[in-house]
Amino acid sequence: MTSADSPDTSPPSPSTSAEKQDFREQVEISGHIIDSLLLPKILDQITALGGQFAIEQVDVGHLSSDPSFARLEVRAETREKLEEILVAIGQHGAVPRHLEDCRLEPADRDSAFPEGFYCTTNQETDVRLTGEWVAVQDQEMDCGIVVADDDLSARCVPMVDVRQGDRVVIGRLGTRVHPQERDRSTRDAFSFMNSTVSSEKPKGVTVRDIAASMRRARDGDGKILVVAGPAVVHTGSRDHFSWLIEQGYIDVLFAGNALATHDIEQSFYGTSLGVSVEEGTAAETGHEHHLRTINRIRRIGSIRQAVAEGLLTDGIMYQCVRQEIPFLLAGSIRDDGPLPDVVTDSIEAQSRMRELCRDVTFCLMIATTLHSIATGNLLPARVKVVCVDINPATVTKLADRGTFQTIGLVTDVEPFLRILVDDLKKLAGDS
């Protein structure tokens, strides 16, 4: 046994104590740490950051339902380096063996956290309050944690929403993360095809798994959010999308000015961006159609009013109004008009999106990079996310920005939606 593996009880020499001194802390990790590869990730993270480890205990579960346990000693040359390592492996579920309550500090101003605040991830998190672990509510990445005055609850709070006097969690002590583990109950795309961004992977099986997940969500306790771009209309997929709304496969819709505008443009003129959806040819003065569409809706007051007065009688937005599906149209600097229903204040749009994301269990993102990334930032890791885009970089960007649970499907919108609808009809026995 080396001196690194067992403590040296002899006092260090004064001349060599500084160069031989290291800093240590014991951490524990439990759960499905072997088959979800959490333990190898932690060990790799320690060495990659310049630390060392000693495995003191490992108990491996024998059945798929049995959890495993490991205790490690983590060592580093400086306290700062040890702290860096502990923060990093904490995101994989490693918790210090000697527990302390989380440290709290009151916010000294509105819309800003105290320095050193705990920065959240999208993974389920607990904080330790008066000796008890308390689950953090409204889990979301890139937020802080505010603890209630009674020490009985805590929640993720965006920076812009923090208020002076709020008690904010500082540092990593008294926090623990529950990493997302591989789902062992099913054998589908969500278990084995993480980040399937290759265009050469088989799509039929993946679409069937997506259809089955949407069916289970609709018929159970699930809530389906769809984030969609204007390509849904441009590619002639509007009827497929409208069918999903009509049949209850969409509970919430996030989009921008463009999807709603071109959807209504098709209802009014039979075109999308001035191109005939039926014939694929440019209509005379078709470049004006989207502006005339926006103007007509602005004159009547809202999309809902257009439906109520019989001006709008089909399409995606029509079905949202008829089926009472909440939708959030978030604006951007490049929008024409925009439609009166578009939320042009980005902070307000983000806040309303955050409210609508609550209780979502399944999210389908279709052909919209920026909207997909924005929505991914609001979702906890437990939400199943599917991103469909002709550009594989969209899925990569989602994963790079923290939405690692995303299943990617590289394909055009129309064939995906057509096959998805067909599969859902087969599941319902309507073939």
C-alpha cells in the first residue's frame, strides 16, 4: 500500500510540508451508477481536472432494479483545485460524505444574485436545510436557488426575478444533484439512441418510438409541448400538424411570428411566403401576402377574434383556438408586423414560456434552431426531448447548451410529420 493510499501519521518535515501537502475530501455516489456510466464519468472528471482519487468502497447492485454505491477519496494539490473538482463531479451526483446545511445569503438588490451563488443545471437538485434534504422546485438550468423563509421549500429563480432580501444558496455545500439515469424500463430510442444526429440512422423505428411516447403521454398523465418553425407550413405539412392538435397530441405550442403568419397566409391566399402550397409556383404579388395577412389580423384585433368572426376557418392557429390549446408566439427583431398575438418583450415571453413549460413530460422540436435552444434551456432533464431538423447542427447545439437528453432526427419536416401521423393512426387502429 502506498503513502497515497493510507494517511501518513508522522509529522511532515518543515522544509517539505508545503510541497507535499494535498487536500482531500470523501464523496459518495449512489443509484444506477454503473449502467448509467456515472462512476466512470466521475473518475474521468477527477483526473481530467488534475486531481487524484482512491476508491474506498464499491457495492454493485446485482439486479437491474438494485442501486449501486461507491465511496471515493478525492485529492488535489490546492484547496481551489479540490473545490473545482468537487463542483464538477457534484453535477454527476457525487456528494461529500460529511454533510452540511447549504449556505444562504440575502440578495442585496433586485435582479442580481450575491457573488458566489449556486448556478443550477437542468437536473433534479436537493438542498440541505436544518439537517433535511429538500427538493428544489421549478428545476431549470442557469438559475439560482431561493429558499423560503420557513426553510421548508426552495425553488429555481431566474436572475431577473430575484428580489432584494431573497435568501439565495451560495456555493456547493449542502447541495446534491440527481443525475438523469438511463431508462431501463423501455427499449426504445430514448434508451439507446441518444443524440442520433446522423442522417444515416434508421428513421422509421425512431418515429414509431416517438409516436408511442406521444400516445402514452396523451392517454396518461403526460403533457406534450411542441416547438415549431415556419418550415412546417412552407413544406406543406400544415394539415398533418393541424391533425395532431385536433386529436389531442399537442397540449402547448411555442412558435414565432413566422409560423403563425404563414399558416394564416395559407388560409387566406393558399400561399406560404408567396409560393402556392398546392402548385409550388410563385403567385403574382405573392411577396405581399404575408404582410397583407398580418395587417388583416391586426385590423381585426387578434387571431382569436379572427376565428370568432369566421375570418379564419382552418389551419394550425385555428385549431389552437378551437381546441383551446395555449400558444406562445415569441417575437424577434426581424419580425414583420408582427401579429398582435406576438409577445415582443423577450423577458415577458421567457416568463410566459416558463409558466407553460410546467408539468411538460414530452417536447417535440421541429425545424427551429433558436426557439428549440431557448425552450431546451427552460426544461428539466427528466423531460423527453425530440428535435427534428434537416440540419444536424441544431441537435448538436441543443446538447452543447445543456439539453443533453435530446434525441435528434435528421430529416425534412413533411416526411417526418406524415409518417408520425400515419403511425399514430395505426396505434389508434384507424389504418
